Amino acid sequence: MNELKLDALKQVENFLIEGKVKYCEPYGNGHINDTFLVVCDTEKGEHQYILQSINTKIFIPAEVMSNIEKVTDYLKAKSNNPRENLILIKKANGEAYHIDESGRCWRVYEFVTDSLCLERPESVEDFKECAKAFGKFQKDLASFPAESLFETIKDFHNTPKRYNDFLKAVSQDVCGRAKEVEAEIAFVKERESFYSVLLDANKRGELPLRVSHNDTKLNNVMLDKNTRTALCVIDLDTIMPGFSVTDFGDSIRFGASTAAEDEKDLSKVKLDIGLFKAYTEGFLENLKDDFKPSEIMLLPEGAKMMTIECGMRFLTDYLAGDTYFKTKYPEHNLDRCRTQFKLVKEMEDNWDTLKEIVKKYC
Ligand code: ADP
Ligand code: GN1
Ligand code: MG
């Protein structure tokens, strides 16, 4: 990381930042990009930036950055407040990203000042604030020209395709790990008939394609650190046409669990129904008039789909030798997979309750 940090210090100078760089530190808990906090000394005091090296194993920089520029410009027209919208800092030649000599791709954002983001909701209100932010984000983009967006990761939430990739990883078993995860493999296979329910609903006209965020984790919303109200949705790498219910679902997967995504003690992993309820209320606050009842009724399926899909992706990566998600120890992806499957089970056990909760909004 030190080498990368030195590199980061050098790369930030390519952008039109204010003042002189005072320090640059690795920052945040993302699984995909390398993120740094950059603090500069200016005449007016300290100025903070977020510097990121985009994961070019996963993303084509020109495509991701084209989407982000278009979306942030569009949202700027709705609010010019720098705490409410991500602001890209450009290079002197107007470009929004920089490719260095080694092929790494860098970008810089204004730091959302006096904000925080959470790994776990500290209260029901925190979670509801995030729900409102993602609901508003979707509402604000309702008329955005979806055809102008690149599909930055093909078939990102195409669960049947994810299932095929999983089956391939099982049969290839490149690390010889399949034997120790037979129960987890069986768990995924037993649910095969579920994986197409959202795509089927879309084909029947019950679930429209919308411009969606596709990575709606709690830590992708910045909250005001004093009032705890939601300010800004971040991590726009996967904005593409998708389903509202999967945006809802990914938030539930991550935020309505009573434990961290990589908790080893599965007895701590439960679905918090109160949080599910609060998120539903917050998410639909801005959206329910635009949604058909069929779309609202599929919210629990969205939650279960994102949870089983994410568990399947962690397991696939474990079988393939941990090449996609950043890991801190050898069984990290396996631990993450197990929490997801426990949550899926919790959702199945509480299915009627989840359906009752969303039905009220139809
Ligand atoms: P990843 O795709 O790796 O998750 P993110 O864009 O979500 O990357 O950034 C990782 C973390 O950096 C976020 O969870 C948040 O803590 C912090 N962060 C990112 N952008 C900003 C910003 N503009 N202002 C403040 N913090 C930010
Ligand atoms: C990744 O980038 P981050 O950490 O917000 C992943 C999501 C997963 C999530 C699991 C581009 O999100 O799809 O749901 O990890 N992002 C990408 O925590 O694959
Ligand atoms: Mg993130």
C-alpha cells in the first residue's frame, strides 16, 4: 500500500486541486476501488478531496467516467449544492480522469464536507435516511436518458448468468476448494428456480427497467455528521439500466442485517424486520406514486435476489481464488458468503411478514 500511497500523492497533482497537498491516506471500506483521502493546505484552510484509483480489471475507465460525468451533470441541474452531489475535479485539459504510465486510472472528487457514512445503521432513522436518499436518487433520474449510459459491468445483476458463472467455477474448482463448501454449493443449487423471477416479471411487463444505482450499500450514502440527514449518494460506477427492486434489495442485504457482511458467528446474523420496514417506508416515500403495485410487491424478491446473488458471487470468487473482491484473509469471501446465505434463510422464514409490509404501499 505504501508504494500505492506514494503513487497516489503524485497522481493527485494531475488534477485542478486547490492548495498544497498536506497528506494522503488510504480511506474507506470499498471492496473494489483504491480510495484515498487527500488533505490540502489552502489560504482558506484545509481542503479535502477523495482520490480513487479505479479497478481497471473490472471497469473500462472511459465508460465508467462517461456515465458519471453525465449523471453528475444532470443531477447538478437539480441541486447545485456541493454537499448534495458528487463533484468531479477535472484536469487542466478538462478531462475527468488520468491514466498514469503504468495504466492505472485515477479520478478526484470533492470530499462531501462534514459528513459520515456508516457500515451499520446506528438507528432506524439512519437507515430510513439512506432509504430516502436512494429513493430520491432514483426519482431524480427517472427522466434521465438511459440509452446514453454504458453498461459498465455487463449482466451485473443478471442472476441466472451469475448462477452459470458459479456452476462453471464449481466444475473448474481451480483452487481445490469445492470439497470444503459442499453445503454452500447445495444451498445455491436448491434455489435455481428462483433466479429468473425478476427477469420473468420484466418480460411480463410487471417490472420496468429504470436508471438504477446497482450498488446501494449503506456506506454509499453520505449523511450530515451533525443532523444525520442524508446528503449525497456516492459510488456511481455501476449506474446503468436496472430494477428498482434490486436497488432496494441490495440496501436490505447489507443494512437490515444485524451483523457485518463478514461476521464469522452466524448466530449474530439476523434480518431486522424493523429495519426492513423503515427502509421500505423511506424508499417508497418519493417513489410509490410512480410504481405499479406489481413492482412494489416484488420488493421482497429484490431483497432475496440481491442477497443470494451476492452470496453466490462471494462463493464463486472463493472458488476462483479471490480474484474479484478485495480480501483480508484466505476465507474472507467464504465468511461473506455464509452471512448472505443465513440472511436468505431469514428472509425465507419471514416471507409472509415481508410481503405484508410492502403490501400496505400498493
Ligand atoms: P468502492 O467502489 O470501492 O466502494 P466508493 O466510491 O464507495 O468506492 O468509496 C469508498 C469510500 O470512500 C466510501 O464508502 C466513503 O467512505 C468514501 N468516499 C467516497 N467518495 C466520497 C466523497 N465524495 N466524500 C466523502 N467520502 C467519500
Ligand atoms: C462491491 O464497491 P463496493 O464495495 O461498494 C460490489 C457490489 C457488492 C458489494 C458487496 C462493482 O461494492 O456489487 O454487492 O461489493 N461492487 C462491484 O459488499 O462489484
Ligand atoms: Mg462503495
